[in-house]
Amino acid sequence: MSFDQTFPNAARHPLLIEQELAHLERIVPRWSEEGRGSVFGQAYWRKRVIDLARFPELTPNQHAIVQRILECVNTAV
């Protein structure tokens, strides 16, 4: 069970948001290059990115990063 499922309305600490963004920025491009050989599929990564995008604590710069990551997920085949 994820943090979001346990505490759906809980605010995230800015450091946790930064860590999640850094993780997704690092992993999603590698995943998109691996394609179908990856353990996790496109739906999994899209959900991770969209869940992060829903937090009101995100700064405009963080929203831009999330959008860029989401575009990477959406264009992966």
C-alpha cells in the first residue's frame, strides 16, 4: 500500500516531493528506453507521475518537471 492510499489528503513534505521528482527524472527515461522489457508498464509510471502532479505543494518549476516526465511516459512505446 502506498503513502497516497494510506493518507490520500496528507500534505507532502517538500523534501519528499523533491526526492520523488529526482527519482522519476532518473528512472522514467531509462524505462522508456527499455520499453516492453521493463517490469513496470506505462500505466504504472503514468499513475506515479499523475499522483505526484496532484499535490498542491508543487511549485511552478516542479509542475513543469512533472509535465516533462509525463510527456516522456506518454510517448514511450
